Amino acid sequence: MARPKIALIGAGNIGGTLAHLAAVKELGDVVLFDIADGLPQGKALDIAESGPSEKFDVAMSGTSDYADIAGADVCIVTAGVARKPGMSRDDLLGINLKVMKSVGEGIRDHAPDAFVICITNPLDAMVWALREFSGLPHHKVCGMAGVLDSARFRHFLAEEFNVSMRDVTAFVLGGHGDTMVPLARYSTVAGIPLPDLIEMGWTTQEKMDAIVQRTRDGGAEIVGLLKTGSAFYAPATSAIEMAEAYLKDQKRVLPCAAYVDGAFGLKGMYVGVPTVIGAGGVERVVDIKMNKDEQAMFDNSVAAVNGLVDACKAIDDTLS
Ligand code: APR
């Protein structure tokens, strides 16, 4: 059987890391696409030359021609500009919206059967726009945010409790921005919810509040340290986890920016929710119960995402 084909639209920091991870995990043949002259070809060759040491059998190529993504099974989109210190994800909206138009049309024309994972920020609005421009079915287009935000939360919790991060589960919902909603009640150490761990004296409410805030600011913390761009190792790893769930029909329960129509009382919008990802794409949205405080935070986040979608519609009237 032929190997799956993975098209990476954007060959910058995240795109290059995605290509390397996809090769090392032998997920499929990789095509790196970028408009920057020589960049996708150079990264593809460099990664291919790591094959003999790493011992992977995948084909790796770079291109600036959308025809070369033809028949891709998975497209992961990072094309656009990344944040610099002092910028919010939302500051990227106008520039990256234009990029989503060309990428969406490229996918529509050359890889309409692909499972598409968007990473470009501001995430929830960009994944919505990408779906609109591409016209693909909603369940085949989603955004990577929740896996990353939850991974950051899990990392901070594992450090706080001095336990393996394998035993820490965490839930972060809502938009991928300052309004994201880390859900303490649904986050656990080996099944023990965080509120119980506070009662057990493992930590304090103050420390948990600080970790929740650090999770919300997780992207900005890295932008502040790097100074020249934004995070790329963990974002790439998170998207690869989602791609693998699709390619191997793993039915993973992963939070992602999915199209929600009916669940959570929402009418047709993209926002971060728990989902099941398998061979059908986003196969299910898991409609969890929230308490009053959690619902208020989620509503606030939904409103922020809707504000960004409205801003997209104001910039490009073909979207209204
Ligand atoms: N088509 C294809 N590629 C494009 C286009 C386009 N229209 N416009 C820009 N690019 C490419 C750039 O040439 C660059 O190589 O997108 C790449 C982006 O790479 P980086 O600047 O290194 O950004 P990266 O860190 O990979 O982040 C990409 O993901 O997390 C988000 O906020 C981040 O929106 C940003 C995206």
C-alpha cells in the first residue's frame, strides 16, 4: 500500500519541525510548500539527509507549486506570519486572512479530500476562514490549539506535583487566546481531579490560579524569550498528534478548534472543544457539562472568537 501523503503548507519554524517529526515517526511522504524561494526545498533536502542516521523510509520534497500537494491525505497549515514581542495573536489577523485565502483555494483545487489542521493564528478565526475559502466539509477542517494549551497546562502541573506528565491529564477549552478556559475540574493526576488535590494538600488554590494564568500566557512567555518569533516545537508536536490520530484511526479524545453546531448551545462556529479524531476527521464533539463559572468563562471566550470572525468579514466581504 502506498504511503500516506502529508502536505505542510508553510515551511517556517513550525513547518520544518512538522516535517522532521513526520519523517522520524514515518507517518508518510512529506511535501513542504512555501512561497519563500528555496526554503521548502532546502529544508526538505536537509531532513531527507537525516534519514540514513534516523533510518526512516519516507520521501521528502519541497515546492512552491500547489500542484505538488495533489492527493494529500493530510494538510497542516502554518503559512503566515508569527508573533513578535508585544503583538497579540489577534494583531496577525489582517495579514494572515489573505494567506488563508490563497491556501484555502490551493487545498480546494489540489487536495479536497485531505484532513486539514490549521495552526496559523489567530487560530479560531483563521481555521474558520480557511474552511470558508476551501469549501471542504467542516469535519475535515480543524485547528490545533487545545492539544498545545493542554500540554502546557500538563507540563506546569507535572512540575508542581513532581510527578510524571504521563499521569497528568488536563483540559483547556475555548478560543486560543487570552480568554482560553483551563478546566481544573476536568484536569487530573491519575484520575484525581485538581480540586481534590488542593483539598489533599498537594498544592494551594493560589498556586493553581498562577498555573492557570501561566497556561493562558504560555505562548506570550515563549515569544518574550525568543524575541524573533513564536513557539514551534510544542505546536508542531501537538499537530502531529492530531494528524497521527486521523491517519491511524486512533479515535483519540483531543481538544481542538472544531466546528460546533448544536453542542454547547452553539450555532455553527469554530472554537476549542473536546473532540474524537479518527479516520472520519473530527468524528464527534464531546459536549461536556460546565458549571456556572466555567460557562461564563467559555461564553466570554466564544464572544472573543466571534469578534475576530466579524473582523474577518469586515476585511473580506466574500466571507459575509
Ligand atoms: N503561502 C505559503 N506560505 C506562506 C505564505 C503563503 N501565502 N505566506 C507566508 N508563508 C510562509 C512564510 O514564508 C514562512 O516560511 O509561512 C512561513 C511561516 O513560518 P514562520 O514565520 O517561521 O512562522 P511559524 O513559527 O512557523 O508560525 C506559523 O503558526 O503558531 C502560528 O502564530 C503562528 O501564525 C503563525 C504560524
